[in-house]
Amino acid sequence: MGRARILVIDDERAVRELISDALKIEGHDVHTAENGKEGLDLIGQHRFDLVFCDLRMPEMDGQQLYEEIQRDHPQVLKRIVFVTAQANSADYGPFLRTTGIPVIEKPFTLSHLRQAVSKMVGPSR
């Protein structure tokens, strides 16, 4: 596919920057948001090929964001990948199993990001 427009939503600046920098090195156009509300605003303004989203965040968590996207931007649902350490938690495990949204578990490697991009939007080169 080449250059993809990707949104990274994570409240942890270090994680957000790590993902963003890695994707930019791969040649992608990357936007970032600190929380679900900020991410939802960006989704309303731009078309993203892929959205990497944390689950546990202040303001609006990943599950709440998913529900808002489902209601207002359903075309985006197939472009979401959750990046979380909460995949098997009592809070989020059932939600993730129900939605079938792909998950990258923290800690992750750059290879995990590349694989997700390749699977969701095609090879970058």
C-alpha cells in the first residue's frame, strides 16, 4: 500500500511517541492523540487507514471510544487495533473477545506493529 495515514491514541507519551516514531520511519503519515476524546475528534476530521488505540485511558477509554465510533463512524471499526496490557483483564477481556478487534499486547516489539500495518493496510514497501 505504501504510505498509510495512521492515528495513535495512547495516554502514555512514551508509548505514543515510540509507536509514532516507528511508523514514521516506515514512511507513514502519523497523527497522535492523548485520549479517546481527542482521538474521536481527529477521526471526525480525517480519514485514517489504521487506528492504534490503548484501552485504559483517562477522559474516554478505548472501549468507550469503540462505542462512539460504532455509533458515529462505523466504517472505522475494521481499521482499529488495540494496543494494551489489559487484553485478559476482567475489565476489558470480555469486551475484546466480543468485538474481535485485533490486539497487540504490551509490551510489544516493532515487528508486531509492522505486522499489524501489513495485515490491516498492506505492506509498506
